[in-house]
Amino acid sequence: MLLWRYHCIHDLMTNVLKCIAVDDEPIALKLIEGYISKTPFLKLERSFTNAIEALGFFNNHPVELLFLDIQMPDLSGLELSKIVKEKTKVIFTTAFNQYALDGFRVDAVDYLLKPFDYVEFLEASQKAYNRIFTENTKFKNIPASDSKDFLYVKSGYKQLKVSLDSILYIEGLKDYVKILLKDNPKPILTLMSLKILEQELPSSRFMRVNRSYIVALHHIEEIERNLILIDKTQITISEQHKAKFQEYLNRNSI
């Protein structure tokens, strides 16, 4: 199973993330170095047992991803992440689960609790890959075509072909989006931001109606004040999106 995952990732991921590993425990650092070396979309630039030295290197050699231990002398991983968080993504590697909330506050991609295996490491790294390349480069400045009929959506380690006609609505869930399909009770979950997916969908057929939802306009069954009904699900139209939705109604009302 792990070998199959490795080849799928190698085939689908053509970009490479430059990364730095920082851990004051040499054995733990060696393990992370080994995991990075066998992950096809990661390239280790340097590894450090001291966060201050890592920061000095980072200032002159920016990378996309840091693997950071949290408890380190002089400068902790949390402190380092706050310094660099606007310039790179962070995956914390730690033996202490009480820092999970702090990791969330600095917008860490993931939080690996020692001892972790390669599968856990690989899943966290893939999550970082999706956030960095999918959100920052994929679909950027590429207008969505109104004539397209389907999308390929990555879910787990599969690429699923999704007909646009089958999409009822899409819900944003932090790092994931949930795609609800007609006549299919099981939604598709994919690592992507709602904003990026909105750019990829044709605006003549889909519309963002609040912070968390994009709806398929052709599947709207009923509208009452600021509520949309799609497949027995009520979705609120926010004040921010009300004017745009009203324009759509005006164009399509008798």
C-alpha cells in the first residue's frame, strides 16, 4: 500500500518543495532527514540542531517548508515559526501534545506527535504540498471556461472525474472542501481552499453565496429572503454576496 501511494504521489506531483529540518535531538533529526530523502516532492536544503542557526540560514536561503521541533534551547520552534510564518509553511514535530493549540494559532500545516511513522509524515507533507502549490499557483490567473463539463478533483490518492452538472453545492472546511453531488449521499473531500475552487468553476453556473458555500445555480429549488434551498439543504446568502445574487435573479426572472 505504501509503495502504491509513493508512485501515485510521484506521478501527480511534479513540483518540489525545498525544506529545512530543525530538531535538537540528533536521532529524531536523522529520522526526519531519512523520511525527506525518500519523499519525491521534498528536497532537504539543510538540517539543524539549533533554531537560531536555522533562522540565519533561512534568511539567506528561503524555503517553502520547515519541519520544526517545538522544545529547543535558546529559540523554540514556536518562536521560530512566528518569525517566519509569513514566508513559509511549518510542520511541527514534537513529543508533547499540549502544544497542538499553539500550532493551530500560528497556522501550522500539521502537527506530528513523536514517535510518528513514514505514512503520517507523508500525509502531512502532502498536505503542505497542496497548500503551497495548489493554493498559490494552480489555477492562478487562469479564467474558468463556461464550456467545461467536468473537473478532476484529487481526493486522497485518487483523481476523481466530477461532472459539473452533478455538483449541488460545495462547502469550505478550513483546509478541505466538501463537494456534494446529486444522487450521491457520499460527498467528495479534497485538500483545496474554497477560493481556489471558486476560480476554477464557471461563474455562469456557480456562485459563492457566503464565506463557506458555493452553490450550483441550476440546482437551486427555492429562494426565500436570504435562504437558498438545494436538495433539502438551506444555505444562507450573506450580506456581502446578496447584491451579486440579486443581479443573477434579475437576469433570470420573468
